[in-house]
Amino acid sequence: NKNKLIVATIITLIPIIFLGGSTGLLLFGVGVTLTMFLVILSTRSFGGITGDVLGATNELTRLTSLLIFVSI
């Protein structure tokens, strides 16, 4: 549901903006972009999303965020 997605995004962005500033917004943007890429890739490759895809997405997003955070 798009309305739930919009509300969840706003609720997520409020603490990110106040606590993380520009670094938080950068990490959020990279995380969302990577997640969308992996969802599209898994849909094309497997015809949908599986639990393994969700786990891999979680780990790759976490790793990417940590690498960006350390490099800043």
C-alpha cells in the first residue's frame, strides 16, 4: 500500500534528519537505492523475493552503510 509506505518513510526520515543530518540522509538514500536494485534483480532472476533475498539485502545494506559511514 503506497499510503503506508509514505507514512513509514516520513516516520523514518524524521529521526534521521534530526540525529543523523546529512550523513544519515546519505546512508538512508544509499540503503533504499541498494534495496530497490536488489528487489528488481531478484524479481527478474527468481520471479520474486524469497527469505534468502531478504537476508542478503539486509546484510548488503548493512555492510554498505557501514563502509560509507567509516569512509566519511
